[in-house]
Amino acid sequence: MPKTQCLTPALLAVGMRHSAKLSFTREQVERYCALSGDHNAIHRDLEAALLRFPGVRDIVVPGGLIQISITGLFGTEFPGDGCLGLAFVPERFRKPVCPGDEVLVTLELTKIRGPLLEVDVTLDDDQGNRLSSAKAKLLAADDTYRQWWVTHNG
């Protein structure tokens, strides 16, 4: 299990950034599609993926799988445990992501209003090309939750 943190608004500052690399396997795509009911052929059949995205090298990772992986970063890495997602508004992907591709996700804190946080999300490929971006609104953990977290995560 990855190391988590639990940052409250008092521990955060506008401009703080966090980056993480994500990559997905065909097995993860299959499990996501089975759980979500997303049976789009581009996520399981290379021929279908090629018809939709000429030149693609493999099946296409569902955007929803990428999005939930980003929300996982919110709840573990930045701002961390106790954070609740309120809204996530992504833009369309500029090119498809395939299993094995590495995606760099950067989270930048843009606004703090009490416990409410606004975060800009960017996704870049391994060449530094922008794949997509999003805006997120989060509810940070409070001091009481952080005290519990520190006690249980020493």
C-alpha cells in the first residue's frame, strides 16, 4: 500500500504541487470495464480501437479508469487521507492512452477557502505532451480527523 499523508488546510498553501506517474495494464482495463459495465469495444479490441483512433498501438484505457486513479491520488497522496471529492471536471483527452503508457499527473492547489480546496489537474505523456487537464473541488480533512490519522499511522 502506498504511503499516505493527511494534509489539512492549515498545512496547505496555494501553489503547492504534487506529481505522480500512472500506468495501466490490460488486466486493470478488463477489471474496470467489468466493474463499471463499460463494454465499449475500443477497450478490449485493437481492431475497434484502430477504427476509432487510427495509428493507436493497443486498446484504449477508459477515461473513467484514469479519472478514478486521479481521485485515488487525492485520497492518499495529496491532500491525502480524509479528503473528500466534491467535483471533478475533465476536458476531453487529446490522444488516447494505451496499456503500458506512462502518464504524469500533476496536481496544483489553486484556491483554499476554509476546508474547500480547488485543484488544477494536468496529464502529460512521457514526452511532456499535454494529454488532458481537469479542475477538481475537494473537501480537506479537518484537525480532528488528522489527529486520528496521526495516531493510527504514526
